[in-house]
Amino acid sequence: MNHMLLLFSLTIGVGLWERVSGTCGYDACPQTDPNKLNIHLIAHSHDDVGWMQTVDGYYDSSVNQIITNVVKELERNVERRFTQVEIYYFQRWWSGQTDERRDVVRKLVAEGRLVFTNGGWTVNDEGAAHYNNIIDQLTLGLKFLNQTFGQCAHPKVSWQIDPFGASLEMPSLYAQMGFDAHVVNRGPNVNKGEYIWDASRDLNTRIFSTVLHDHYNAPNGYDFENGNNAVTDANAEQKVRDFINNAINWNKAYGNTNHVLVTMGMDFEYKTANTWFESMDRMVKKAKVRHPEVNLMYSTPNCYVKAINGLNITFEERAVDYLSYWVGYYSNRPALKYQDRITNNILQASKQLSVLARLDPLTTRAYMDEASNEVAVMTHHDAITGTSPQATANDYTSRLQSGYAASKRVIQKAFEYLKSKDEKKAVLSEVFCDSLNITDCSLTETNDRIAVTVYNPIARPMSQYIRVPVVDGKYTVVDANGTDVKVKALLPVSDAVRQLPERNGSPGTHELIFNGQLPALGFTTFFIEKQKSDKNLLMAALTRQRRAPIEMKGKSFTLQVDETTGAIQSITLNGTTHTLKQSFKWYKSWDKGPEDSGSYHFCPDGDARDYGQQKLVSRHTDGGVHELDQVFADYIHQTIRTYEDQDYIEFDWTAGGIPIDDRIGKEIITRFESDLKTGGQFVTDSNGRQSIHRKFDPKRESCFGKVVSGNWFPIYKQISVQDVNQGLQMTVLNDRTQGGSSLTEGAVELMVHRRLDRKGSGGDFMIDEPGVDGKGLEVRGKHYLLFQPITQSPQLVRPLSEQLFMGAIETFDKYTTREEYSGKFVTHLSAIGDSLPESVHLLTLEQWSDREVLVRFEHMYEKSDNSPQPKDVSFDMQKVLKTLKIVNSVEMNLAANELLSETKRMDWISKQSSAASFDIRGNGAVEGDLIVKLSPQQIRTYILTINGDYHKEAKCTNSWVNATQSTIPTSAYVA
């Protein structure tokens, strides 16, 4: 069903905010007294961007009222302060205010009475969100604040108070954005207190961190919503005395600093803001009269941090993460997690192409804002985690689909110019095939001549296998120059994929697979033609030989496979054969209390159970590509692939619908076993970036004695084990975040799907996805396994990981002859002059303002990588981005909301490091310097001023867009 979506711009032009006189930031903090106990009241409301209700439902029922009433109450007393966090909601509220009300808010911000903390579009998750999405959502919120209020709205303190655990990468990102402090709450065995978090082995990203005393709610008996627990003249004496006594205990627990942070609020509270502020007013007044030893005051997280910093205390350092608090959500709603990954993929490509095609920001901004908005919303800690009821999850799905459609429209617009052979727009009829993940594309399955245009969003030439759904036959493939593509294969679609209900009778029976050479940050077109011959005889002949002993060759290895079951037995590498096995197993969900396996947590009832003997269904070989189809259960199928020019093994699996008629929750894993001697040690990644070295600990438990849960971690992109004595490493890469671990010697496992019969702790809903046919959600995904020497693994794993995350974008068209098509359209283009060094990733390329472009370069490697790549590199931006006429550049902090040269962070005293370790400025580039120098793990952010005209089109700020593939409700608020 088609829906008409009103998309309008989030962006406010640079310089439109007007400075209102006042004192803000740290200068606006209330006076503290070193001789008293200073109690900092933090008035706040935690407003989930979707959870038990949809995003729109919460805004309409609560948040609009909360912000409106808070502003009214702040006007009534200059001493009052309020901390606003979720910028998605605030921006939405702001867009509906009159100029008069906006002036009131500007004054409150300029006087430090309405303070923004964290500054992101959402309070993002840390156990499932990828660092690329996290950086973008923080940048989106901070840009809005910067352009709306200026310096007075700069957050300097994070507010990660509700995610279900704390990652190591998150404080590192905040430090790179210039934050002075990090506020956290949940985590397994997180030690209460305050410390310096050493968040990166390779970067100066230490940050002062404080853990909330007792969650983020008000102390028991002091929640004043709807007039409850109100402080009155009759009870003020007792209420204040009890409140102070509680604060005294908290002060003792945190080292007697004489400063205590007390959160005053909870989820979606302050709808009755008057009842909160009136009671707090009475408390402050009573404390001044009856308790001169105490300074009870309205404050903010910024002001608390400033006070602690002024004490010159020496703090301990910590260099660990606090995950495995709840671990089931790592694998919740796997289809939604994959949709988030591919929607961000196409968003990044559309940002790049918008710049490269010189699209007019006035005509593309609405689309870009819509796509950026929906991907940012998805980082919320009840969105990407899947910890919300099915109706809310469906709404997130619809939002991502809307963002995906908006990104596609930008790409189509960009191609109209980039593929044109003159300055006029080309008239294109090419389409996106949005069901390639289930091997379905009507255009390619019903036409004999297909032009496939492939855009590579990576700033280096890439080799990538392109897979096109077709019917059986014989095909030729030529590149843009008319040269035959040598490596190609035609292989049948597995029965498991053909039977997916979403394919709905698709005629496609085969996949045409070929190795495409892609230009750096550019596109090329391949031409496919079906020949008159009906059958691929070579492939058919090899299919008939499927019972012969099986060997599957890769570039550097050979797999040995059981000819009867299709089970992998071993792998031969450099003349030596090693044990290698893969299987699917399932954990029975614990359902006997006191904590069941549920929507947040994974609590298994014993060890993983076997499915019994797997079966070999078929095997096929063609053009250097080998496939083997397996079935493990009625609802678990897999195709294993090797390519004779690739070093990885590809595992293409389908799982579901998981049967639960027996009322038993089932949590499905894939397990990879080897003969590597690993000593229980394994390596995971942190939000897709730095690596975390872990060790299986039989004493680490969760879920009331469950060792598996206690050793379960989020795998955002890869998990690996090493045998140092043999010099070998086994790495498994995934295509979405999953929970996983290494529970036995030489083995790793990842959870691919779960369907439950209990709610568990945390939420009043079950993870029981019905799928399109009501029989349970069917999910398709891939894993990539590398079994290689340790010294070679980084330079194989990191580029492959980059390629999986920033995959090529494919569009399809019909053509009559290649010559005619090439005469009308550009068929090969690269926006890159000098390719980026192998170790550098183009993290961001997007329009920032009318004449400015935001660009980020990232060194992908770590100093600990045992390979030639983790070394400092340098390159010239202008030579790399050859199509951009760069007239100036300025280096920014990671969030791009402040010049790096002006990003001064607080110095802290640490027992382990010097104050210099808090300075992120380093050897920052001077204005106009186009030479980029990167050390391992470093990200450098620039705003480039560009000279050149845009392709002008009809101007509009509000556009009705026919988003043909969106299922978002017409009443929903988008962007």
C-alpha cells in the first residue's frame, strides 16, 4: 500500500540562532560551599524514543506536555533548573512553538536554567548499536542544538542512564566529542563510585565517569508526579530530614566529597511539572532554614561535574566494559537488526552521492533528514535492542522502511546527473531490488538483458561478488568496457530460500554470481544477457556427482566435507589439516523462575541441545564457486559456499519459524569448533570498533547461577579465537549484532534467532514474532569464517568487515544493446583520485550546509594488530576527493559541533596517567591544511568548504513524497 509522507527539513541554517544575554555553561552553576554537604537536585524526565508505546504515541501522550509544562515552571522561579536529554523529542516540540515561546526557551538556555545533557537524538543502546550509527545520531542532535542555541547548549556530560550495560567504546566516543564526564547506571557487577575510564588502548580518551547511586529515579518517597508524596508545610521537616540522611549515606559511599548527585524524575514524568517544582522549592527553602550544614540546591549534571573537578581528587582508573547485564537482547528481533544495518548502509551511500552529484541541498534535505532521523531513532536502547512489544517493533520497521525509501530517492536523483553525458538530467528507468536478501527481483527474473549498476561506497577499488536472481539458462556478463567477466557461476536457489513465504511465488530459480571489479567511491555497470541455450550443463553434471567424496576449495584452503551428511570435517591450510566443524544447536529457555529467559535476558536451561544428524540436500559447483545445501531441522537450513579466489567460507542460513506449540522457548545458535588451543581466551569487538580480549570464566554467572549467560557478550561484527603456539586464528564475522561467546576450547558460537514463551524481567511482552504467515518469523543471514595465520588475519578481516558494513548498492535496468545504453549513460565513474591507504576507512561524507561538506577518516587498525597495517599513515584530501573543489578545511571534534582547536576538556588527576591524557586535540590540523595524518584507531573530522554550483531544481522546503514501499502509518510523525 502506498502512503504519502510529509517530509520536512530538520536543518536550521547556520547562524540563525540569536545570542540571548545571560550566563550559561559551567559559569551558570549555583554557588557551592566547601564546608557543607552540597546536594545537587537533577530535575529530569527519561523519555524513551519508543518502548511500550510507539515514538508518536509517547510524544502525543506525554512528551509534548512534559516539555511545555517544564518551560512554564522554569519561568516562575529563576532558581529552578531542568535537564533535557532526548533531542528527537525536543526538536519535534520546538518545531511547533511560536516565536514568542522560542524566545522564552532561548532565554532559559542562555541563563543555564534549561540545560541539555548528552545531546543525542536518543539515549542510544550500547549492547547492539554500531559506532557509525551512534556517531551519526549524536552528531544529528548536537548539530541541532548548536544551530538553534549556540555555545550555551553544548552538552559536556553524557547521560547513558538506561542502556542495559556499558560498552568500552561509548566513553571513548564521548571523549573524542569533547565531553568532560560520562554518567552511567547499569552493568553487571559495576562498582558504584567515580573513576577515570581508560576507554581506548590507542587513543587519549580517558574520561571521568560516575555511576548513579540508585537508578535514575527519585529516592523512594520523593516522586512528586501527580502530587504524590508532596512536600507540605506539615511534613516538610520530616521529608527534608530523611532526604538529607539519605544523601549523607550516599556521600559516604562515594568518598565523602561533600557533593551528591540526586536524580529527581523517572520515565515520562513532569507532565505535572508544577507538583515537582513546588515540592522541591519547599525542600530547598526548609533546608536553608533548618539545616545550615547542607546546601540543597537545583543543579545539573554539568554543575555536579564542575564541582567534583574543582576538588582536585585523585581517582582510580578502569579499563573494562560492563556488559552481560542482560544478554538476550543482543539477538532479539534479528530481522529488525539486519534491516537497521542495510538502511544505514544505503543512508551512507545516499549521503556520499548527494555530495558527489552536487545535488541542491534545498531539494534533497527533506529526504536526507527523513532517512537520518529514522536511522538515528533506531539507535535508541529499546529500538535496536528489540526490547519493545511487537506493535512498537513494527513501527520501527516502518520507520526504517521510510528512511530506506528516502535514501533511494536521493540515489536516484544523484544517478540522474552522474549517469548523464551532459549537464541535463538523464531519464532513468532503473530500479532497486529490495528483496535481494531473499533472492527475489522481478526485473532480473523476467528479462533477458539486464544492466546492473553497482555503486561502491568504499574509497578504494573493491572486488565483490554480485548475485543476481534469474531463471535457469546460460548467461554472459560483460563489464562497462565490454570485456567478459571471467569469474561467474549459475547456481540454483536452495529449496529453503525458494519456500520462504515472502517470495510469494517468485519465478527466480537460480542466482547468477560474478566477481565484479568496483571503482573507488564510484559506480560501474555490468551487462547480463541470457543466451539461447536452456541449461548450464556443467553445473547440472556436477550436481549429479554429489555423493562423491567432497572437497570445497577456497583461495588458501580446502574444506573436507562428509559426503553423506554434508557436515564439515576439517580444513587444510598450508599443507596441514585441522579439525573444523559447524553445527546448529538450541538452548531450552529457562522458565522456572526466579528469572526466566525473556525479552531482555538469555537464561538457558542447561547446555545447548543437538538437532540430531544434519542432512546433505545437494551440492553444486560452477565457475570457481562451490555450494553445499544442508538441513538441520524443518526450520533450519544452510548453504555453505567457498570461492576459489577468496580466503573466507560463507555460511548462508535460514532459521524459523521456530515452533513453540510445546510451550518451550527455543534460542538457536550456530557453533564453530576447531582444534585450536585457546586457553579459554577469545576476542570480541566493542560497538564494531576496538577489540576486547576476554576469557571464559566458569565462576562468572548471571540469571541466578547460569554460567553461559555470565559469559555471553554482544558481537557487533566479529569474534575470534587464537592458538598462539600454532600461530593460527579463527574469525567469524556476522551481518548484524548477535550474542555470542567461546564456551569451550577452540570454539565460538553466535545466536541467530530466538522465540520465547515467557516475558522474563524488564518488560511486559514476549519475543514471539509471528512472521508473515503467523507461523513464526523466518530469518536469513550470513556468517563468514576465516581460518588463517594470526599475522595475516587483520589484513583479511578488517577489509572484509568494512565491505560487509558498507556493502555495494545495486540498481537494475533493462537494455536493448550495450552500445545503445553506453551511448546514453555514463557506465563507469570514480570520485577518487588517489585511493585511500588500505588501513583507512571513509567513515563520513555528507552535505553539512549549503557550501560545506562533513568528512571523517578512520584508521581501522589497532596497534596490537599483528600485521603490517597498524602504522601511521598520511594522505592529501584533495588528491583523494578529486571531484570536490576544496577551498578550505577546518578540523572539528568527532561530533563536529566545535573546532578541535577549541575543544578543551577538563583535566583530571589519575593514579595511572597524567593530565595530558585528557587532551584530544593532539597535533590538530591548522585551517586549510589538506594533509590528513592518522594513527591506529584515530578518527579525524573535517568541515570542507566547497566551491562549485549545485544542480538547481524546483525549490521546496516541504515535499510530499510518494514512498511506494513504506508501510508507516499516515498519521505518524516522520522527520
